[in-house]
Amino acid sequence: MKKLEQLYEGKAKKVFATDDPEIVLVDYKDDATAGNGAKKGTIRGKGVINNRVTNSLMKMLETKGIPTHFVEEISERETLVKKVTIVPLEVIVRNVAAGSLAKRLGLPEGTKLKSTVLEYCYKDDALGDPMVNEYHIAAIEAATKAELDIIASYSFKINEILTAYLKDVNIELIDFKLEYGRLADGTIVLADEISPDTCRFWDSITHQHLDKDLFRRDLGGEEEAYQEVMKRLLGE
Ligand code: UDP
């Protein structure tokens, strides 16, 4: 497969065309941003870790019946994925109050939620990714009702699978963000990434943060924490 012209550069990844019109190449960067781009920096080794962690989790999810965009990891930082049009929603799944939810509802961070919370944000940097509900989503045609039903059902299932999987390596899955895409025939598949950039991972015993909050909150130790997540999931 040939790496052709760059199609897109995002905050954490670049996307290139390939000689197969149905496949694109994702190239993960070490660049880190927080607060909708307000804070910028680098987390050394992040691109390699997020590429490898995402691929290993997507492969595992595929074996459990979740369709994903994953095709093949071709280098430390590069992966071939099915070309999709991204559904312009960030789907957030929460098990424990943290971050913006803790603030919004006045719950101390770490409060276990009695049931899983699903939230949607409309992907628009200029608007700061505002939270929307299913009525907004239908009204602006971000997704159809049928698509949203599939997205919600996959998201709950992914939460169950990932929570159990991470528990075995002493990681508590606090919350995470998913993105979905449409294949040419309209099929919804899981896209984007599942990594310490997009999930809150806490050590099950010490409750130490093993994710991007270390960078967002200037706590330090993010490089080591990302390495630790890779070690626990991939054994290296
Ligand atoms: N998240 C993300 N990208 C975003 C916003 C949130 O990956 O643009 C993830 C974040 O890592 C966390 C979850 O979604 O695991 C919930 O984030 P929250 O709404 O609490 O926002 P934050 O406090 O991170 O700004």
C-alpha cells in the first residue's frame, strides 16, 4: 500500500490517502493539546503508544462483535484504516464523575455513578464542541435516529467490554470518548482512537491518573503514565 498525499492534519494525527480509495493511513503525532487547543505541548512517545494501544483495543473489540475501522498496523506510528465520513459527534461514556461532569453536577471527582451516563458533543472546534442531546442531533441532522440507536448500543457494549478488560490490568475506566464513522455503504463503525488521550484511566489501587489529565492539569509524569498503560496492555 502506497502512502500518498496528506488529506488532513488534526491535533494528534495526520491522515494520508493510499492507492486504495477505501483505505487511508493514520499517522500519530506526539503533539498534545488541551482545553480546545488553548494549551499546547508534546508528550514524548505518545504517538507510538496511542497507535499501538488503540489498535490492540480495536482488535480486541472486533473479536467481541464491535465493527471498527481498523485494518492493519504498518509501523510504530502508522495504521491503515477503512475510509469513513466521521459522524460529527463525540460520544462520552462515564462510569465515575470526573472532569466537566464533576464540575457541572457538583460531584466530587471519583464519585461512582449509579448508572452509566452517555453524553454527546457536537464536533465543532469553533463552537468548542457543545453538548447536544438526541433532539439537537436529529434537528441538525448530525446523525439519523437509526444511526444514533446503533451508536448508543455499541457505546454501552464497548464500556462493558473495556471496563472488564482493563480491570484485569488494574486500570479503572472512569470515562472515555468515542467517535464513529460511516463506510461508503452507510455502515456505522467505531473510528478514531481509544487511548490515554481519550480515556480517563485510574490505577485501581492507588487511583493514580494514567492519562492525559496529567498534561491537562500540569501534574507531570505523563510520559511515564502513557508508558505504563502500554506496558499493562501490551506487556512492553
Ligand atoms: N475527551 C476527549 N476529547 C475531548 C473531550 C473529552 O477525548 O475533546 C475525553 C476525556 O479524555 C475524558 C472524557 O472524554 O476521558 C470526558 O471528558 P470531559 O467531558 O470530562 O472533559 P474534560 O474535563 O476532559 O475537558
